[in-house]
Amino acid sequence: MPEPAPLWPLALGACSAVTAMGAGLAPLRAALHERRTGLRPCTLEGMPEDIWIGRVPGLEAVAIPAALAGFACRNNRLAELALGTDGFATAVQAARERHGAERIAVVLGTSTAGIEETEQAWRRREPAGGALPTDFDYARTQDLQALPRYVRARLGLRGPAIAVSTACTSGARAMMEAAALIAAGVVDAAVAGGVDTLCRMTLHGFAALELLSRGGPTRPCAVDRDGISIGEGAGLVLLQRPAEAPPGAPLLLGAGASSDGHHMSSPHPEGLGAVTAMRAALDAAGLAPDAIDYVNLHGTGTRANDAMEDRAVHHLFQDRVPCSSTKAWTGHTLGASGAIETLISALCLEDGLVPGCLGAASTDPDFRSAVARDNRDLPGMRRVLSNSFGFGGSNCALLIGGPA
Amino acid sequence: MSLLQCRVDGIGLLGPGLPGWEASLACLAGRASWARGEISAPPPGLLPPTERRRTGLPVRLALAVAAEATAAEPDRAGLETVFASGNGDGAIVGGILEALHDPAGIAISPTAFHNSVHNAPSGYWHIAVGSTAPSVSLGGHDGSFAAGLLVAATAVATRRRPVLFCAYDVPMAPPLDRVRPTGCAFAAALLLRPMGAAGNLLALRYVAAPAEATPAADALDLLAAENPAARALPLLRALAIRREAALQLPLDESAHLALELAPC
């Protein structure tokens, strides 16, 4: 058996983001610079009281092509919006012509796929017997596979379609698996990332765990932080070998994953799993902690996550590397967050920007890592580490670099 | 595409009338007849009692087959894992959907919510064996076993480390069972090792074309169609017979994995 090709680096040959700021990287970039949040008070019906959410404007109006009508649900609308944004579908088309449709995989993360569609169908159940309405298409909406199937069909691709669902690391973990498929020679390129939608199950579930911020937007790393604001969003990348990507494309330099093996919904208090994942990403890229210029934190805004992550980041970087969470802009987009924050990391690299934690009037004085509260210019920024952690003790860290 | 190669070492199995890999060998090899029976999935003894109580059928099935596949492995904690399931935990998801529409008010159990994540069995397994190794959890609808096998074999090939692959599925709760029928509960696990290790040689290739349709020849073939994880049966039967085999495992209506098995 031949030696496998080296995994890293890979290029982000195309990038697309849809967030509460709107469709595209441009509104996200502008909001980061101007310190403008996409979070708003929740006006959706039947949601927990007094919370803020990151809702994608205009999502309900996005059309699914008639030939794929069975896929119509909020999550696939979000994917559709991302495909049409930032020239993403056009870039995939070019890659398809170069490599062949069967040589491009679709590897996408989601925590709940189209379950919002099931929630609507549930309200329309037959009064007698409770059967779901006959027009409800389980396989193409609620099923996790619905997301990569839709994206593959929409892009005319024929490579493997893989649905990754590791809670809030899904989007990051999808990129790692896509990279392995390229390294193993299964495919030459991959559409990877994550898409997750606002739904009642998620919002009420986090409410039941008493992890939602109330009365205002989330305040990651703040001394008075009180929880998460949930958002929806999509982050897509076209992973390619650097020589085959457009010049100047940002690079995925390495990735690392770990399990906590500790508890289903509480992080390991010392951040052991987080440290292991970050170290694995550094090792994959052959880099020492000193090579990192900025850490984009998972930073959900809960008491436990942010304290654990501070300890983990301090363990590896002490107070030498600025770090911050950008979830007060986007909300916690769950299975999309790792992908969206990869794109935010790439924007920060391009602009030499450290986006200070939004909404944290005072950062937690117990934190020992170099948490940035205000935006700061950091010209010459070369490498960013992006963290994602999730329920079930899933951890993933991605290392993003500027073009070679 | 290039061929992915690995060795199949340990195997775990639980299905109706299939109470473990070793216990099912005669039946899978055709030396004994198969009869559908109840599945027994005891609370996982590997877990601490507080965690054990919180586990439902998918977690119990997944942990039972993972434990059987790794029974001879001295370093379970060092194993990377890949979990695959089409349905996830339909009982929990159904229960949450029911609670969300309760006219008396919404009360979701926090335990149900954290158990609703698709990677819950992975989380419990890594707690059970005290493992911080990487793990990924996949969907895949009816092709989840094939998707998981592709991802696990890719991980073995690229990282040159053994990988525990576990596929499991259980029927959904009403009313979801009518829009997503699943005939029985089933789970299978394979401990895959890199080339160089001993064990059955498995080579696989992704093919962007539908699998050839093969009519069911017996009751086990029919069982294979009842549950996404039971689609492991053709491979498990070839492993039990210890004969060279070429198989096609459908990923979906447009693609499959071409498998070649060489026992040793």
C-alpha cells in the first residue's frame, strides 16, 4: 500500500458564510470591524421567554428549485442561500470541471438538520391517531443525510455525501473528515462545513439545561456572562490541494480532535479534551504554540465553557496569544459554528484583526489567558487557531493560515 | 479512486436472533438456521451507575457491540472511533417533539436533551473506557453502515492507527415510525487495523454508480433490509464463512462501496 499523501495543508479554495448579519462574507466582515451584533430579541412563536437569537434575515423567502422541492425545509434553504453566495457554486463548478463530479465529496455537519420541518409537521398531525401529514418528507428534511444529499444534488456532484453530527463540533469535524478523504485519495476536493437552523427543539433544550442568556445578547468571557444566544447559519468551504486552488486562498494548516471521556454535557473542568485537541492541531501542522497569532474561542458565553476554555488556552499559550469569542456577533450556530468561525478566522487573517469579545464590558478577572475585549489591529497575522467543543465530550481545533 | 485497505480484527454484533458475533457464527455461516428472537441489550456494565441509568436502547446496543469487538484489545482507551446511525435516538427525539407540543406547557428533560445529540453513544463509549481519543459520528440514512465504513477505513489509511467502527439503529417512536420504518434494532462493530497487522484483509473503493440489485435469497437477506446497521450482514456473513468475497454496499441510490474481502 502506498504511503498516504500528507494531510496538510489544504486550501480553502472558496468560502461562503450566511449568518445573522446576512448572506455573504462581506456583511460579516463589516460587522466584525464595526462591532455590530446580528443578535436580536427573539420574536419567533413558542420560544423560551426573554432570549436573543441570531436569525438569518429573509431565510423564509429562499426558493428551493422545483426539481428538488422535496428537500424544502429551513435548513436546506440556509444551505441554498450559502451556495448562491460569495461565488461559491461557481467555484465548485470550476473544480467539478477540473476533477470530475465523482472526485468531489460533500462532507457537512449539522446537529438538527431539518427537524424544524418536523416541528411544523407535528402541529399538523391527524387529530385521531396522531399521524404526520402525508406531505412531510422525512428523508429529505429531518434525516441528517438530507443536508449533504441536497448540496450534492444542487452542485451536480457525484462524490461521497457524508453527514457529520457531533453536536457543536459538527462543522469543524466535517472539515477534518473531508481532509482525510482527500489525503486518502478517495476524492480530489470536498465541499465541507456546517449548516444549522433555529428550531424549538434546540432553544427549549438549551433552556431546559439553563444555559441560555436571558434579557440580552450573550456576553462571552464577561464577568457577568449568563449563557448562550443561539443562532443559525451556514459556513461552506471548498477544500482543495493548495496547488489546485485559486492563488491567495487561505489555508487549513492542520486539525485535531479529541473526546473528553468525562461527562455528556459538562466540559472537563481543566479542559483536558480541549488541550488535547488544540495540541493535536498544532502537531498536525508541525507548529509550536508560539506560531499562533490569535485564538478564536469556542466561547459560548456559559459560565462553565468559558472558564474551562480559558484554562485550556492558558495551559498552551499562557497570556501570550490574544483570544476572543465571536459568538456575540453570530450567536452560537451549533453544528455550523466551527465552519463559520473558520471563515471568521480567515477574515481576521486577511484584515489583521483581533475582534474583541463583543458585549463584555468587563472580562472575567479570574481568566488568565489574553482575552481581547476591544478590537485590535494585528498586522502581519499569520495563523489562527479556532476551537469547537460539543455535548458528548466532542472537541475539535482547526488551524487556519494565510496563503503560502 | 484509490483503494482503501485495512484489516478487520474484532467484530461485535447484536440483532434479532443474533446475540453476539461469536454466538451467531454458525447461523451467519449457514451451519445453523436463523430464527428471529428478542434482542437483549443490558445496561452497559462499563459505565458508572449514574451514567448507566441514563442510557437508552441505542447507547446500550452501540456499547455492547463496541465492547465485543474490542474484547481482545488491551488499549481500548487508545482507539479512535467512528459511530454511524441513520436514525439516531428516535425515542428521545420523538419524546422531545411530543413535549414541545404539549398543550399543558413545555417541559423538556435536560437529560433527554443532552442524550438527543447524535454523538451520544460515542460520548458514553469514551466515558466508559476513559478515552480521550478522537471520535466522529455520522448519519447516512439507509447507507449509514457504508458511510461509516468509508470514513473509518479512510481514518485507518491516513492516520495509520486502529479505528473502532460502530453502526447501530433502532426503530423510531410513533408517529415517526410511519414516515421512517425500521423493522428491528441492530448493531455491528468492527475493529479495523492498518495494513501490517494480522486479520482479514478488507479493500474498499467508492463507486459513483448504483449498486447492482441482488434479490434477497434468504431470511437474513431480508433482515438486512430492515435496518441501516443490518446492511452490515453481507459483510458479516462473508467474514463468518471465511471465504474471499466481493460485495457491493449501497451508500444511496447513486453510489456504493465495492468491497473485497480476503480472510486469513
